[in-house]
Amino acid sequence: MKLQTKLLITISLSFIVLGVIGNLIVSKTTRVQMLNDNLIWLDTVAQSVSESVAQNIINNERLLTTSTLMQVTHKNKNISYAYITDFEGKIFAHSFEKEFPEQLLKAASTPREKPYINMKTKDGMLLDYATPIIEDLDARLHIGVNTNNTYQSITTIQRDMFTTLSGILLLVILIVVFVINKLMKPLGDVISSISQYGRGENTELLSANAHGELASLVTTFNEMILTRNQAMKALNDYKESLESRVEVRTKELSQAKNDAEKSNQAKTDFLSSMSHELRTPLNAILGFAQLMDSDNDNNNLNDDQKENLHEILSAGEHLLSLINEVLDLAKIDSGKLQISMEPVD
């Protein structure tokens, strides 16, 4: 992948990531801000309603309380419902014209860590806000607000922000493309030539259409190409001469190998012949010595003669052992020695 493409992809991805992060941050901030605004407004409405219905609750006047709650929901279109429970979740009064929804029964009796919970209904998202009516009174006011408009506002903000970021990204891409084509094309040519040079391919000299440090780089690279071309020419010349020298040397080595093999064969023949020639007189000497030794029982020899006879036998047997070893070496050299498996101590 070319440097220009990599740079373009990197910058585009960077802006996309920044845009997504910024969109998430803005959405989160907007959602939190709208929630706080709703809670402040609901707290104000709840105080007003609590003051209106507190006496009715004390007098256990359910109809008047229900009427008040219905007036509140009719006057304010943002309020979907209002109802009053005790702290155990038992309904005292509500603004619904029909039966109290079962989904809200669970919300009314569920313990809360926060004064509000978000619920998903068939009509959309609802924010159920609960607050005690007055102190020392077992009554809690619940007000439900439809938050679809809030989520629609957030969606609109996200869409507008996405459109703006898309326009900015397109503008940045156009600027980057212009910069790449205008300023970085010479650098791309240098990098491409360096890659060819690194792979050992034929590399043409770069044009001098560059400025500043890039021009110095182009000049240095061209000098390097010329130096390599000269070195490659010298190497090819030396290779040709080396091939002829290797051929001559190979013939010399082949002739020397043949001469060495002939000399080695002559040595083997000489050792074999010499060993057989030495064994013939040696066998005669050992034979006469053994005959003389067998006549020792007649006591015809004195002690010095017997000692000399033993010396002749010992030396002759030793010489015969050496001759046999020479013959074995000759057989080994000629490849005729036979090896047998025998037990040894």
C-alpha cells in the first residue's frame, strides 16, 4: 500500500474516531442536562401538587385528590399521569380514566435508590418521578413524563453533529489529497525507488524535481545507485573470470585425484607383495627355531643357547604379527577385509 493511501486512511480514521467520541460525549452531556432539567421541573410541579392534595389525603378524600391529579395531567401535556401511593405501594388515587396499569404497579412498589426510574412502555419511554408529599404523612406522589421528545431531541442533535462532522471530514480529505499530490508525490517516488533498490531490481535515477532536504535525499540516492551499478559491473566481470579459473582448477584437482588414487593403489600392491615376500623367509626361520625348541628334551643346548633360541622365537612371532597387521591394512585399503562378529573379553 502506498504512503499516500496509508496517510489518507490514517487521517480519515482519526477524524471518524474523534467524531464518534465527540458525538458520544455530546449525546451523554445532552442527555444528562435534559434529565437534570426534567428533574428540576418535576420537583417544582411535585411541590405544587403536593400542597394541593395534602389536605385531601389527610381527610381521606379520594375523589377530590383524583380530580386534582387529572387536572394536572390535562393542563400539562408533558405529564402522562400522576398517582399517589403509600410507602408500601398501595394506590390511593390516580389520574387514569380507566384501570391503573399493571406495569406501574410494579414501579409503585419497587424500592428506589434514586427518585426516578426509566420505563419502556408501548407508548415509548417514560420517566417515573416519585417524592414524599409532606413529612410525617404516609403518602408519595408519582409523576410520569413522556421522554420521547427528549430522545428525539438527542437524535436530532446526533444527526446534525454527524452531518457537520461528515462535511468536515470531506473537507479534510480534499485538503489531504491536495497536499499529498502537491508535496508528497516526490517523496513517494523516492520511497518506491528505495524499495526497488532494496529488492535488487534495476533502479533508474530519480529526477531532480525536489526542494530542500528532499533534494539532498534524491542526490544521495542517485549517487548510491551509480555506486551500486559500478560495483555490479565489477562483480559480473570478476564472476566471468572466476568461472574460467574454477574450470581450470577443477581439471587440476581431477588430475591430482587420479594421480593420488594410482599412487595409493601402488602403495597397496607394494605392501601386499612385500608382506608375502617377508613371510616366506620368516616362516622358515620360525620353523627351524620351533624344531630346535622341540629338541630341548634331549638337553643338547646349554642355557645361553636356549635363551637365544627363545629370543629368536619371540622376535619372529612379533615380526609375523606386524606383517599380518600390514596385510590387514592393505586389505582395508583395497576394501577386501572381511569382518566377523565374535565375543571379546
